[in-house]
Amino acid sequence: MRLQARGVNCTSQCPFCDEQEDSLHALFLCTKSSQCWQRLGIWNIVLNALITLEDISHNIFRILRRLDKSQHPIFSVLMWSIWRHRNNKVWNDIIETCQSVCDRASTLLTSWTNAQIAKTVLHSVASPRENSKWSKPSPGRYKCNVDASFSESLNRVGIGICIRDDRGAFVLARTECFTPLLEVDTGEALGLLTALRWVKHLQLWNMDFEVDSKTVVDIIYGKQMGVSDFSAIINDCCHLLCTDLMNSHVKFIRRQTNEAAHSLAREAPSEASFHIFYNIPTCIETILINEMH
């Protein structure tokens, strides 16, 4: 027996089969949609919860009541991904596999989860002692410290980036400078964006970024407001963190904890172009030795 949702006019045809289209069919009963729910492993729960004489909103709430709370997030993002899948077919003539639809839902959920974790890290309250000393990343992760310097005489912004492993050992460093001189917040954001792009190129996915600009970190994990160069740079940072660098996050630290990156940034404006250090730069050698212990 074919199920139809009450109160929905079936005025169009499903882009994937010969059935008439309604919300219930689009999200659950179409063969393409049901295959996605089967791949997720909750199709039997979804099917048993559907009532033919109720509208789509009642059916969705019935399904949610039968699912475990831990299943609610993936249920929600898969509905969104299925809807986008159908729009891609109707408007762009793009046909996606069920695997692609499910992967997109999983990626969105992972990005959201990582953002919540990073937000928790951002708002966690640490004691002054914890904030005054650089700390190693957790096992299997890397740490990237970033800072910017501003030279009025040279009309340049200097960027310093230092990457270390979970033993606190030096991995790579980079200095770069930009002209002309920028506002402090814009320069700090540009430094972070430079580091994010470099880490993406290096394919070091499990990275903890640390900067000493609270404004930059607050806006990345808050609301982005306005249309400006600063906002555009922040948006690019957020895009990288939500796509290629989903297993990374950005944290605010005190200036004295960011000494290695700060020293590199002060050297950067005097250099002609960007420079990558494969050995420990002389200007931070003592700092790194002290922070390893």
C-alpha cells in the first residue's frame, strides 16, 4: 500500500521514480531516500513510526520519540542531506549516490561536533599558572603557535608560525610579511589564515592552533558581523576549520605563552619574502628548549 501524507498536495513527480512527490515521499519513502536510511541502520524504526494519515511534522516527531537521543543529530542532518540531494537533481541535474548523501550528513555533523568541542575549550577557565606556560598537545596531535608583528617604519605586517609535536619537539616554522601595514585584529587574523592554509598544505590534520588575539578567537566561534577585510579573512578561517581542518581547533592563549611565534613574527618584517625553517631558528632555540621541560 502506498503511503501519502495528509494535507500535502501531490502536484509534482518525484525526480527519481514515477511516484507523485510529497514531503513524506521525498524524505522517507522514495527508493533513494529509504536506501539512505537503510545505510544509516535506522530504516526499520523510521518505517514503523510513519503514519499515513498524519502530516510530515507529526511523522518526524514520532520518529524522534522512537530514536535514542544519541541518534537525533544524525537523523536531522541526514534529512537535510536528502533534501539537498533532491534539489541537486532538480536544479542542477546532479545525481548523487546514497554513500555521498550519507557522507555529506556525517561531515556536517562532525564539523558541528568539532565546533562545539572547540567552543568548550575556548570558554574553559584555566588558572593563571596554566595560562603562563606553553603546554604540549595531547598524544597524536600537533600544536601550531601563530603571532603577528607590526612595523610602522617598514609598513609591514610580520607573521610567525611554529609547529611542534606531542613531545614538544620542533617540526617546522615559517615567517612571512605583508604590505601595507594593517589594523592589529586584521593582521592577527591574516596570520591565522596563513597558518591554516599552510597546515592544510602540509596535511597535518590533527592540529591545535594557538593565537594571542582574543578578538580573533571569539569571532571565529561566535557571530561574524559586518562586511570588511577582517570579516572576509575570518570567514576564510572558519571555512577551512569546517572543511579541510575539521579535526583542528583554535585557542586563545596569553602573550607570554606564545613567545616562540612572537619572536618569529618580530623577525619577519626584515625578510624579503616568506621563509620555511626545517631546523630550529636561532631566535627561538632557547625558547623551545625551555618549553620542552
